[in-house]
Amino acid sequence: MFEAKLANAALLKKIVEAIKDLVTDAPFDCSESAMCLQAMDSSHVALVSLKLEVGLFDTYRCDRTINLGMSLANMSKALKCANNDDTCMIKHDDSEGDSITFTFCDTKKDKTQDVTVKMMDIDVEHLGIPEQDYSAIIEMPSSEFQKTCKDLSMFSDSLSIAATKSGVVFTGKGDTGSSIVTYSNSGNADDDKESIKIDVKEPVTVNFSIKYMNQFTKATSLSDRVTLSLCNEVPVVVEYGIEDNGHLRFYLAPKIDEENDMDN
């Protein structure tokens, strides 16, 4: 038996909306301590890693470690039936076969709705994410990061991030023009929510596909803050915290500098 109850369905809606265009099938690994998901996008360029710890749930029961495979499109359909303030119970009973039941409860109206979704047998390859010491860690308002990516994507399909002790520079350059956004290190700012905190051990300059970065920023509604962990020639980690009891992380490999390759 597995069952987990969230105080409101809005949280799960936001998570599914953030990842469903990147990942089609979701193998949820459920254990005593957390509900986790790890999956690559179809192009095998980006990795999505989700962890929802027990503390996020009003009730949580997992009798044995189990993998619940679902189509995210079907999960999204189920969640569309819920109002944001409805409680959301996720339930799988081994004796009831290959399905997962979502129960949405509107306490104000004394209304309950059950939606059953067929499980999928998803062949999952668990990718070991190596421990990495990052050269630069940038923590900033998630809405700022979203706007920066959106603005730069109008000029370029690549996003260059250059971090030094004095600040971080986001650059998008293309045939029609360019946009450069510079943030100074404001780690001592009065308003913690608005501050830009930059911890740089050594300077970093890396390029990424801006299309993927824009996809990642769909998670902006999950958290006021986003953390970028950077190192030359290593995938970036874009992390959104989930109510101090979990996280949604995106890993993206850097783009190879094609101009340099052509020069060589």
C-alpha cells in the first residue's frame, strides 16, 4: 500500500506543469522517506530530478519501496480535475492492480472526486549523479532568472553565463542583436528575497541552450528563489526548493563552442 496526502493539489499541479514538456513518462520511486523522480528528456540533453520528502505531506504511508510509473500527460489530465485548494490523496493498492487513484477533496463543498490513472511499466535507468564541487553558486529571485532567460532568447539560442567574484553576466548574442544582463553581488541586501548571492571560488564562463533554460523556468511558481551551480565543462544544476521539504533540479550539459571547433 502506498498513500500520500497533500494539503493542496496546487503544488503537484505546478510540479507536473514544470516538467511535462521535458519528460513524457514519470517513474516515481516511493520509499519510506520520500517520493522521487529522475528522468531524462527525450533528447537526452537534460535531466530532471525531483524529491518530495515526507514533511511535505499531511499523511504518508509506504509499506515497501515501489516504483509508480505514469504518463505525465495523463497525470496532468487527472490534476486538471482538482481545484488548487483541494486536498490531494495519491493512492496505490497492490491488490487493486496497475492503477493509481487521485482523490481530490473540497472540504468547503463536502465534495470528493476520484480519478484513476493507469500505471505504465517504465524501464528506468538510474543515472548516478556524481558529487561535484562547483566553482560558482548563484542564488537569485526565480522571477529575475525567468525574465533574463526570456529576454535573451529573443536574440539568441544560446545563453552565456559568466560568473566572477564581482558579479554574474548573462549574455545572448545573435544575428539580429544582443542582450547582456549584469547582476552585482548583493548578498548583503536588506531584502533576502530580492538579493543576488554569488559565491565564486574561481571564474566560470559557460554556454547553454536557452530553449532548455526557458523550459526550466516553468518551475518559477514553485519557489521565490533559484540556485544555479556552475563549473566549466560540467552540467549546470538549476534548483528550485519546494517548501523546505524537497527540490526540483534540472541538469543541463553545456553547449560546445561551435565557432572554436570550426577554427580548429
